[in-house]
Amino acid sequence: MANFVVQLPKTNSFNLKRFCVSASSNGNPPGSSESRGSGPVILELPLDKIRRPLMRTRANDQNKVKELMDSIQQIGLQVPIDVIEVDGNYYGFSGCHRYEAHQRLGLPTIRCKVRRGTKETLRHHLR
């Protein structure tokens, strides 16, 4: 599977901000479990489906969150957050500021780079 994001300049006559293409060589829809190999996939996930086990141990820089909120409102999220999928559950360990900006904007989903992991992978991130 391949994901492409093409950024085009905004001009008075052309107002396209984002153009995304997904393809799968095996005939299965991109992002489906049948089309996933061992590499990451880009998915739009509901915020409430992403577990943030380190959220209570870290404080976000509120100025950075506000700047991200402004940027996301103007041009959308430019860099997906990294998420690990273990047994159908999604865990986020990075992208804390982007995640909070989406929450505060009331956005229901966020673009994620999802990698499959094991319970051992999860334990490693919790150390």
C-alpha cells in the first residue's frame, strides 16, 4: 500500500489544500487488515479510540498547543501522530501537542501513522 500527500500552493484561482491518494496492489481496501503488511499505514482514527498511557505524567506547552490549533484550522494537520496497534487497541506515545490541539478544537478524529505491535512492544514504551 502507498500513501501520498501532495501540497499545492494556495492562490486566488486555486484553493486546494490537500490531495490524498491511497492504493493497494492486492485488491483489498487500503487500511483494511487484509491489505496491511508489516509497515505503517496512515489512518484517520477517532480520538476516543486512542489510549494515551503517559498523558497524566507529562504536561503540554500550552503556547505550542495554541499555535498548532491555529495551524490545524488554517491548513490541517501536516504530520500524523505515531500510534501502535496491539490486539485491536491503539496506543499513542507521541504527538501529545497535536492530539490536545485536536481535542480542544473539538475534532472527532486525527490522522495517525499506525504500526502494528505486540504486548512486548507496548511494555517497552511504558518503561
